[in-house]
Amino acid sequence: MIDKNTICATIREIYPDIGECGIDLAVDFDKKNSAWAVELKKDGRVLKTFIETTDADACITKENCIGLGVEIAQLQGNIERGST
């Protein structure tokens, strides 16, 4: 069973600077969108994206992390650019 802690750990494994350079990470399942909501916080800014369950499952099982990786990279880039 994939849960938010597993997804957080996977994101931090792929992007080790999240959490260590002042970026806070939160993950929760959003029932309304039937997807995982990933939220990054830095310097008072909050940005959120949704990760499809199929993309999260594929990354957790080491099949394919492209979908999750692209979404998190874009989210991280946006929060970094907004924080300067």
C-alpha cells in the first residue's frame, strides 16, 4: 500500500535538496481530484501540484519516475524562482 510517507521519502530520494534547503514538503491524497497533492513551501510561498496515482505507483515500484519527477521538478523550479 502506497501512503503519503512513502511518496515523501521517494520525492526526497529523487530530490534530496527538498527539505534540506528550506523547502518544506507535504503530501496528502486529495479525494476530490483522486490524486496525490504535493505541496512545497519556501519563504512564505506555497505551491501545489497533483500527481496521478498511476504515476506515484510507478515511481514507488521503480518502474518509471518520469511523471512524478517532471511534476516535482517544475514545482521546485517555480518555488525557487519565486523565492529569489
